[in-house]
Amino acid sequence: MRINTSTLVEESERGTMRKVEIGNYLVIDPEICHGQMTFKGTRVPVDTVLTFLAKGYSVDQLLRSWPELIRPAVEEAISLASQSLQTHYSTLLQVATEVIA
């Protein structure tokens, strides 16, 4: 579940951006929520759901609050966020190691 960010950047530099599906349940669509990543078929921003999880809400509480979401979609968002965090910090560690060497 990787995003080709070079394509997104190239398109945004030209002033256009097309819909990008991420995994099975997530999407970035310039026509929905100003291009924020949302859950497919909804207007629920992924970052909003992740913020509630970080504040201690359970997945079950979120599913009750947003009945249009399904558990596998929330789990995919958590997985993507985890991968992104790991990639970010492994890149920072690599840069720091190169600076020290």
C-alpha cells in the first residue's frame, strides 16, 4: 500500500490532481473534502478518525459514530499511518547516521 507521491506532486504543480485510490478503502479525490484523504464512498477524513483514535476512542466507538465506515477501512488507515510513521523516522535516522559518519 504505497502512494506514488511523485505523480501527485507532478499533477499538483500543473494545477490538476486526479483521484488516487489508496489500498482498498482510502481515496484522495480533489472533488471530495478539498482533496483530503477520505474513506471511499464517504466524506469522512482519515486524519479525523486517526485523531479520535489517538485521543483514546476505540474503533467500536468510531464505527458507532460513523456508521458509513467499516472496520477493515479503519484498520487499513491505521496500517497506512503506521507504515508512514516508520518510513518517516527510518529516513530521519538514515540522514542522522550519514551526518555523523
